[in-house]
Amino acid sequence: MGAQVELHLKVTYTALPGTNHLFHTLEAAYRPKEKVLVPAMVFYIDTNGYTDMLVDMALIDLDGAIYTYHDRSIDDILEIHCFYAYM
């Protein structure tokens, strides 16, 4: 029996992360049976003080951990809106 999960996350970084930074862990009921890549967007302040956007990918791991692949700065905002199915 399978299920479909609708995932909406908005996370503001409060510490300086690095590459493959873990920023959230899903509750057990929503964890996938296989690793899932999902699209993400990062909103950040550029050097001129303007808000800019970067398209990114996030990985949802088997233990529910969600990782992103680019270095982040404090106060960057990452958003994910997706569906994924698991069996």
C-alpha cells in the first residue's frame, strides 16, 4: 500500500551551514522508503541589499533527514513545495 505526501517547508537558517547541510527531519509517518530529490528555492540578500533567489535541489533521506546542496548564510530562507509518493 502506498501513500502520497504533500510537503511544504519554509526554513530560515539561524546558523552558518555548509554543503549538504541538514536543515530538517520529517516525522516518522512521513519518511520515504527511497531517497527523494525535490526542487527547492533559496531566498537570500545579495551584496547590494536586494532579495534574490536561487533554485536548488533538496534530498529527503530514508531517515527523514532533508539536506540541501549549496552553502547557506544566516537568515537565508529555503522553501520546498512538492509531492512525493512512497510505498
